[in-house]
Amino acid sequence: MPETLTLVDPLFSIVTFIILLLLLRKFAWGPMMNMMQEREEKIADDIDTAENNRLESEKYLEQQKLEVDRAREEAQSIIESAKKTGEQQGREIVEQSRRESEQVKENALAQIQNEKEQAIAELREQVSTLSVMIATKIIEKELDEAEQEKLIEEYLQEAGGNL
């Protein structure tokens, strides 16, 4: 019997070890592997999510840069347009002022010309009235030539004072 015991002992240890391995595999190794696989999948998902978030952040940052550049260009365009509009309005104001001053000048010259013509017409009227008065006086008086010249001089001096 001693020989059987020696054979049973290692056989028993091997069978016990195999049963223990099967039990560990079923109750410990399987759930532990499932837990490890779930953890691995969660970490992989977290890495994928982080990568996607990083890519979206980079894309968003690039879009923001483009928007800022577009806003700068639009602001520059608005500034240039405002400058051009201001310059154009300035030129139009200067041109309109020039036209208005020309019109005022023309009106003033026309008014001066009218007043000059009126003054000449009045002067002619006064001269003709004086001429008639002189002729009447000359006809009324039969004077010699010296007296007539003296009379004409007097009337011309009177006419010069009335002008």
C-alpha cells in the first residue's frame, strides 16, 4: 500500500489542481477577464472620445481663426469704403460750393450790370431834361454868344451837382 499512496498523492494533487483551475477559470478568471475587457473597451472609448474632442477642438479653432480673418477683412473693407465715400462726398461738397459761388458771382455781376444800366438811363433822362431846360431858357432869352456859353456852363454845373 505504500506504493498506492505514493501514486494517489500526486494524482490527487493533480486532480485537485485541475479542479481548482476549472473553478478559478469559471468563477474568477472569466469575470476578471470580462472586467478587464470592459475596462479595456472603456479606456479605448475614452481615448477615441478624447481624440474626437481634440479633432473637433482643432477644427473649431481653425474655424474661429477663419472667422477672425474674415471679420478683419470685412472691417478693412468697411474702412476703405468709408474713406472712399468720405473723399467722394468731400469732392462733391467742394464742387457744389464752387458752383454756388459761381452762381452768386454771376447774379452779382448781373445785378451790377442792371444797376449800371439804370444809372445810365437815369443820367440820360436827366441830361435830356437839362437839355430841354437849357433850350427853353435859350429860346426864352435872346442872348449873345457869350451869355449863352455862360448859361450853358451854369446848367452844366447844376447838372453835375444833380448827378
